[in-house]
Amino acid sequence: MVRLSVNVNKIALIRNSRGGNLPDILHAARTCLEAGCHGITVHPRPDGRHITYRDVYDIAAMLRDEFKTELNIEGYPSAEFIDLVSKVQPTQATLVPDPPNALTSNQGWDLSDRNAWVGEVIRRLQDRQVRTSLFIEPYQGVVRRAKDLGADRIELYTGPYAHAFDTPECARILGQHRETARIAKSIGLGVNAGHDLNLKNLPTYVKNVADLLEVSIGHALICDALYLGMKRTIGLYLKAVGAAPGTIAKKKSPRASRKR
């Protein structure tokens, strides 16, 4: 079974845009878990533009006390990040190569000798009983290097797959992911995946990449939650004000518009 970890960064981003505590990040994470997801993912960034370090401590405490389920903390392994993970001791830490000003993750690790220091970070976190995963692109040499550095898992960067979905290029990229996952399993690495996965491209990916353990999804899932939950929410607000539903305006057809 592939486990679903929900990234709640976007909830915090909405909250931070207004100040205060709406939407409540703990309420959101609790709702995700009560709906059946298997864990929560957070990706704190140095500028605190969405999830803050305080949020991480609060979410970790809630998961430990109420749900006893998995927390995955993603981030660049700066001194501050390593200290945070060491104190929180989540189930999993996913190390990503994002620079401090990155809008979102857009590449996997270059695990050449110049980044051999990542191996020491992995050892430090494993000493704190934290399962450690490296965010990588689907290349055979990179997955083998991840094993050499001591990682427990890899997370395959699925951005290019998502962007190529429903194009002729998709089959080639999907084949790379399938083969990389096969090699990872053969050398004892667990396989996660994430980035730009959504309701359209996720079933094909899961079907084709055998032995996938976990996907972490945030942006698309939060967008779909808005669309799928909007009708029910509008109904509740109409009830709160004691109003009947308004008349739905019919869309004008393109032909009618041209006649004018």
C-alpha cells in the first residue's frame, strides 16, 4: 500500500497572508488525519513564509499525543534545520537541495563528491532515530550514491513527470522512475515520491512505479480541497445567514456573444 502524507504548507501560507490563526494549522492537520491520510509533511523555509519552526513543534506534539502517526520534515540541511529535526525527532526527514530563496523545490541532489557532507548529516539524524530520505532525480548513479551516503530512502522528484503528463515524453520519464525505483529496492532503499502530483497524474504513476512506499502531496491537494469542498461550505454559510440559494446564472454561449 502506498501511504499518503499531506503537506500542509499552503494552509500556513494562507494564514500568514492575513495574520492571526485562520486557518488554524493544527485544525487543518487534524482534519487531514481524520479523513484518513497516513501522515503530515511540513517544509519550513528560512524566511518563514508558510510553515514556521513554531508550527513544526506544535504539529509534532499533536501527532505524538493524539494520533501517534508519521511526521515528515522536509528542508535544506542547514545548521538550524538539523537542530530542529534533532529536537523534534520526526519519523522522517527529507533532505532537499533548495537554496534559501527557492520558491519551491525544482531539482534533486547532486550527490557528487562536493556534496559528500550530506552523509554526515544523515548519520547525525539517524543517531536521533530519524529515518532519512534524499530528494533526487531518477538517475541510476545518483540512487546508488544515496545508498553509499547512508540514506534510508529516496524521494523521487516527480516535477518533470507531472509537466510531461499526457505528452509523448511522459513514457520515457516514467520509465526512468520505474527503473530507478527498481534499483533502489534492489540495494535496500525505500522509495518515496513527490512534487506536482495530482488526481490526474497520480494513478498512472502509482500503477507504473512498483514498490512505492509514500507520496507527499500539498499544493494540488489543497487546490482540490477548495474546489471539492466549496459547494458544501457555501451551503453552510447560506444556512448560517438564513438565506435560500441564489439563482445560478447561465453561461452565455460563444455563439450568442458573437451575435451581439
